[in-house]
Amino acid sequence: MHDTTWFETRGIPSVFIASSVFVDAAEKQAAALGLPEVRRIFVPHPIQDATDDEMRAKADAIVERVIEALMD
């Protein structure tokens, strides 16, 4: 979240991507960093134990949303 807000405050479009277990933490962190509206997308948890194929599937499932968010 720190990197995403750093880029955003410098006018560089960015999107925070994390596992769904971090939804609440991300909302609180974004607010604490002064950018509660920062774009964020969550993928199904877990990630740590996901295989390469599972990670590709998670990425494929959100790629269009990431592009849309960056174009917004």
C-alpha cells in the first residue's frame, strides 16, 4: 500500500493488488496514508502456497480490472 500511495501522490497511476485476507487492513492502511480512495484489487486467498498455474489463473481473472483501474 505504501508504494501504491507513493506513486499515486506523484501522479503515477497504480493499483494495489493483494490477497483477499487483507481487505480490512488495506482499507485502514489507505486511510492512514491519506489516500482512502486508492485503487485496490484483491485475489482469492491464499497466495503463498499457490502453484504457478494457480497464480496465472488468479492473474488472468483480474488483468482486465487492473487495466481498467489504471485507465480510470
